[in-house]
Amino acid sequence: MPEITVAIPANETSYALKIEKQLLDKVGNEIAQIFDGSKIMVVTDETVHGYYGETVLNQLKTAGYDVQCIVLPPGEQTKAFSSMPNIYSQLIEFGLTRSDLIIALGGGVVGDITGFAAATYLRGISFVQIPTTLLAQVDSSVGGKVGVDLPEGKNLVGAFYHPKLVLIDPLVLETLTDLSFADGMAEVIKYGCIKDEPFFNLLMDLSSREEVMEQIEYIIEKCCTIKKEVVQADEKDTSERMLLNFGHTLGHAIEAYYNYETYSHGQGIAIGMVELSKIAEEKSLTKSGTTEKIISILEKNHLPTKLAEPRDYAKILTYIKKDKKNFEGSLNVILLNEIGQAQKLKTNRQFFDALKTGGTTN
């Protein structure tokens, strides 16, 4: 199976990321290779539990572990700081110690909130990521960013805390809705935009979800390899890793403005990539025609390229000032020189002024 090792020299952290079809049927054996304790708490959501909860729990019990499960409501609204006391209480009631293990079984929301719980419970307990959405498999399960949302914005409370292992079974993607699959494709497309033009062109040539799934192991491995290289060069998100935030400054603001209900993460990022590139092209910072390519590939993957209500752009801008990439009065924005080449621009919120009149694409 493809296996990627993520190594963070600064804190002597190293873990394997394994990609294999039907890997979910081998969870017990895989966990036994990295964990010799007794108790495991699995954290998942209602949707994923219905599909895969029994498989994973039975695998772990067969391997001899004492296992319990926390089942959370699905959706971004669950990834709130207010959800944490209930999770901590269940970890305490189970008697989980620092020698035990937590497993995140689910998409990005489950992975982020479970990772944050692992980072903070008893000042740190080991955890494993088993991502079940495309978005989580190519992005949020790799790199050690964990956290929760506040009413004021997305991911404003969190930590850098790496898993002991990441297990990726591409076959679980078959149960995703088309909306969730497209959500993940936004992040896949982002990798091509910032680092790999040939990969972007390959994605452009795929005309359906079925064609994507035919090459899914390669696609996941490519995305994870790009992220691994970036994270290893800049674990704490102060330079190179910021390139992974292409489209996210505006995308996160869109999610927060609509209370995480109207636009999904991938949809927000898709709109963010388009609007940012349009502004950059108008300022001669991005090669002409780049935005058109991005719009074309996003539309092919059934992702939005602009807000349904143009008047909302101006209201969304107030959320940008709360973005984590604000530093000493400046805002670090990620732009493309062209497809496959990204750069960090130190600017301010005035960079987005064109959106005050209803968006650059309208």
C-alpha cells in the first residue's frame, strides 16, 4: 500500500500515513502495531457511525481492546468549544489515562475536535486519525492542526498536535453524497493550484466523480505528499505552510458569516480562490487567464464560484479581520503567480475593497 511518513524534526515527531482500499477491515491489526495499551475511545458522528462504527469497534474489540464510542451530531456546528465539556466528561467516565488512545473516525469536523480533545485532555493523549471524507483524507487529517470554532470565527482555538497514525481507506468515499465529495475536490484542486500544474491539468481532464475514483489512490497520495513536504518545512504555519491557505481567508469568513449552514468548507474555499484570483489579476499580481481556469475546473466539479447574494460580500469582510493570518496589523494573503505557483503577499484588509460593491465576478 502507499505509505507516507510525516516527520517533524523540530519536535522529533514522526508518523505513518497509510492509504489502501479495504484498510478499514484491518484497523485492529494496524492499531496493534502502534499501541499496546488497553483502552480506546472512538469519537465519530451519527452518519459515519451508521456506516462504519460497528466495523471499527468490532475490529478493535477482536484485537483485545476495551473500547467505547462517543457519537456526535454531524456538521460544522458540532465543532464548537461548547461541545468540549461533554467530550471531556465521557473520557473521564471511561477512565481514560495518558497511556490510552483516542481514535477520530470521521470527516474534518470529527478529526479536528477529536484532535483538540486529545491535545488538551490530561495535557495530551495519543490519537489516531481515520478520515472518512475526501476533504479529511487529503487535508485536515494530515499536518497536526486541530481545533474548534468560536462564534466569532473558524478555528480560533486550537493546537498543533500530531496523530500517531493516519489510516486512509479510499473505499469509504463511495458512501459520500455528491455534495460532500465535491467539498473535498475543492481542497484537491487547491493543491494543484498552489504547487503542481501537471496535477491541476490531470484533474481538469477528469469529467466525472467516477473518473476521479478510478485514480483516487494516486490523487490522495499526491495531495498528502504535497502537504507533508509543506508541513515538514513549516510545521507552525509561519511561512511555507501558509500557501495551503489559498482561498481560505475569504472562505473561512464566508462560512462564519452564514453560521456554517449555507456554504460548506469546500464551497467557501472555492469562492475564495476565485475572488482572490480575480482581485490579484486586476492588480497584475496573477497571470491573466488564471481565474478563468480555476472557474472552469470548479464548475466541472459542481462547486460554486460566487455568492448567491452579491450584497453579502461587504458584510463578510468584517470577518476577515478575525482571521488567524492577521499579524501586527497586516494580513498575509496567498496568491497565485500562475497555476502551480503560489506566493504570500503581506497586505491589509483594503486588498478586498473591490468586494464591497458586490464581488469582482458579478
